[in-house]
Amino acid sequence: MNIIDYDKAFTLIDEYKDNLFATEFVSDEEAEMLYHTILN
């Protein structure tokens, strides 16, 4: 998985926007990708 992937980040945010901070829904790889994408 790419470290920075804006398309995937927007998809995940749309999917989990009601409960974005519920860590059980996001895998470790997805969480790392979101972290790096948002920081960028």
C-alpha cells in the first residue's frame, strides 16, 4: 500500500465519517496511510 494515497484516504473518510475514531474499523495499514496522507 502506498504511504500517501489521497483517493483511498477520501474513500475511507467517507466510509467511516460517522465514527472515524473507532479504531476497530480501520486496519493498521489503512490507519498508517491515513496518518501520512493527512500530515502531507
